Amino acid sequence: MSYQPSELRLQREAARRRASRRSTLIAILSTVVIGTVLTIAVTGAPGFKAVRQSFFSWHYATTAFPHVLSGLWLNLRVMVIASLLSFILGLLIAVARTSHSPVLYPLRILATTYTDIFRGLPLLLVLYLVGFGIPGLGFTWLTNSAVILGTVSLILTYSAYMGEVIRAGIEAVNPAQRMAARALGLTPTQTQRHVVLPQALRKVTPALLNDLISLQKDSGLISVLGAIDAIRAAQIDASQSFNFTPYVVAGALFVSLTIPLTRFTDWLSNKQDRARVQQGQW
Amino acid sequence: MNRKKLGTAVTLAALLGSISFGISATSASAATLPTLTPGVLTIGTDDPAYTPWFDNNNPSDGKGFESAVAYAVAKQLGFPASKVKWVHASFNSVIQPGKKAFDFDINEVSITPDRAKAVDFSTGYYDVAQALITTTKSKIAKAKTIADLANAKLGASVGSTSYSTITDVIKPKTKPSVFDTNDLATAALKNGQIDGLVLDLPTAFYVAGAELSNGLIVGQFAPKAGSDQFGLVLTKGSALTKSVSAAVNALRANGTLKALATKWLASVGGAPVLK
């Protein structure tokens, strides 16, 4: 005999369907009402025409687009190089900070001081110090390129951030792992390389990607040293025409870069959560 | 009297007021002008306000060319110096849409047709030329023509027509550097990060003479047709634009603008014109 749901169960399911239909209806209705109210409120504002003209002008958007795009190319290159080098430097700092050997004590102190300083200093200040201070020293063999010095400043700041994130990852690896690896005969270096770091980095990947997104936006700050990035290109156009549309263009381009990265971060952390649930770690 | 009649009377009075204001626009008196705060003229400028346009970053002392012009315009409109209030207005707050926090802004803003779509300008109060400065150590220190600048890395500050002078007139092979302020651009010139810096001529004289120990003016650029003029900035469609323009015109006609320029920007002669 096939399964026959009870009368009570059928009633319960019908009630659930009714409730679900009702809440969908209410959701649609409230979205429409709020949407209409917002549209009327914004488009009906006395200054709407002026705001639309100065922020969403098609004419200025098309003239600014190529300039902003060529600026964005600089942002991208700076971001890729700065994120790679920040990661490597951050990894070294994290390993130094979590080391226990007494011989490495000076290195530990150095890494801690570095992190304290560059995590605390506002990026803009680092940019001024490095970008205008170093060339001011007058070494002829040293570059005075705004792009290179700006990238160095980004690396100084972001390696401190990433170092802290990676350190948290290393500390989150269960000490038993390290002991087990040592008991199996792995040297401390091998333990670090094959047991601790792989687990640590996997734990903090979403956090590191978050730093990457933030770095992507902050790459624009090097424009204070004279380099023309996407935002600066937009600013130049905006100041020529007194129209803010170029900023909106730059914003849209930045968002279109960030969204894939954000979705990837989400996907990755979801995957990890699922894996953890399956392993029964929760 | 009932409410409706009162309303009509008020409207009528306002209408009469605006008509009489329209007629007396040229000889406006402070009381009838629709300023932000009645009886007070609110003038905006950026902070810091640069020499020689202002003095000691203090717009309210009447020293420096633009401060002096602002007070002369105020006087022409019927506001004594005590009725002038200065407010800080950043570049972005000057170009934003909508009502501004000042009656007019004076901050070396060049009049262009594109900009005039977003804000109102008074007639020009100063004809400005762009100039190139450098240091004696620089490779362009001896440049005589625009062609000599082809390989130079030049800088300008953002929001200035100096930048378009580089891109439209000099057209060097290297991409120019653009800075937030003249101070940062000057620092880059001192460090040798840029070979030369384009500024408006009076600022160029000030920076080359007072801020750089080894500064020199390479030359100025012949103004384009319909030359570059500084104008006062007002809210788009401001009721004051006509009166302010009339005041500037009167000051030009009676020689005040020229006298003030001679007084505050005296040293501006004598820079060779680069071709």
C-alpha cells in the first residue's frame, strides 16, 4: 500500500501554501508601493532635473569613458602587483610573528613594530611620506616615479593588514596538528610548510579576498602623487565641465570589477562552510 | 481681512518688489538684493586661499587681488565691508548642482561654455594667461619654444585650465602628472618628480619667486581666442547674477579692476611668450 498522508498533514500543507502565497503577494505589493513612493520622491524633488543633468548626463558619460578606462588600466596593474607583493610580505610577517624560536626574537619584534605602525598609519599619510619624502632625499639612483612609490606605499600598508589576517589563520590551526606533524618526524620548517600554512591560508582566504577588494579601491589613492588613475581621470573631466557624471562612470567601472570578486569570495566561503559541516567540524 | 486677500496682497507686494529690483539692478542697494542672508553678502572661497590672490590664507583682510575685488564688488552692490561674510567653499561644493552656500564664489575659476551649463558666471574680472615654471637644475630650464618641451614631464593641479594648457597647447610625449593642490605640485617640482609646472601667470610668479629657492619662469602661453578669464561663480539661475555682473562691469569701466591688478599682481609683466 502506498503512503497515504493523513488528513491533518494535508490540512497543514494547504495552510502552508496559503500562507506562502499570501506572503509572496504582500512582498510584491510592498515592493511596488515602496518603489513607487521612492520614484515619486526622487523624480519629484525640486532639484531632480539638475541632479540628473550633473550626475547622469549621457553626453559627459561618453566623453569621459575612454579617459576613465585608460585610468582604470593603471589601477588594475597597480592592484595586481601590490596585492601579490603584499601577500608575500604579509606571509613573511605572519610567519615571523608566530615563530617561537628565541633566536628569531629580534625578527618578531621587528614584525610586530612594522605591523603596529603600518596598520595604524592612514594610507594617505604613508603615500605622502613615501611619495614626496623619499624623492626629497635626493638619491639619484632611486626612482621618483609616482606609480612605483605609490605602489610601495600600498604594499607597506596592505602587507601589515594581510599579515594580521594570515597570523589569525595560523593561530586558528589546532596545536595538535603541529604536534602530530612533529611526532611523524617532520622538521619545524616542513611542519610549517606542509601542515600549518595550507590549513591557515584556506581558513583566511575569504578575509584575504576582502582585503584585495579594498586594495583595488585604494589603488586610486596613488593619484595624490600625480599619477592619473580612473578617479583622477574622472576628476579632471569633471572639473573641466563642472559635471559629476565622470565620477559615476568611474564608480560603475569599479563596481563591475568588484562584483565578480565579491561573488567569488561568497562562493568560496560557502563551499568551505559546506565542507566543514560534512566533516562534522561544527 | 481674510486669509486669501492677505495672500494676494503678499504676492502682489513680492511682484512689485521684484519688478522694482529688476529696474534698479545696476544701482542695486543691499536691502533689495535676494542674498542668502538678507542684508549680508556671503562670499565663498577655498581653504587654503593662495597668494597672491589672497594674503596669509585670510580672505577677510581685503589683501590680495581676489579679496580686494570681492570687497569692491560688495561695495558696488551696496554692502559695506562689515556686511560681507566669508565661507569655506571647496571646489566640489562650487560645482555641485543645486543651491550653493554662498552668494558668489571667488577662487580663480576660469569661465568656459561647458562650465556655464552647470553654474552661472559673472563677467570676467581678470584676463589670465598660463605660464610654465621650473627650477634652474631642470632639463627644460633653457627651453625657448614649445617644441623644446616635447620630452618634459609636466604637472598641473586638478581643476585648473593649466592642465588643458598641457594637453591642448604643449602636448608633451609624456603623460602629465596631476596634483590635488599647487602645494603638492610644487613639492613634486622641488623633488624633480616633474620637470615643470604649469600655473596661471600671477601664481607662477609667486611660486617661482617666493616658494622655490631656484625657481624660474620658462615663459607664458599666448592665450587662445576668446581668452581665459576668471569669473565669479553663482548658483545656476541665481537672481543675483545680473547685479553681480553689472558690478564687475562697472568696476572694469571705472578702472578699479586694473588698479587692483596693478597693486596686487604688479610683477606679472615680462615673461617671454612661448610659441
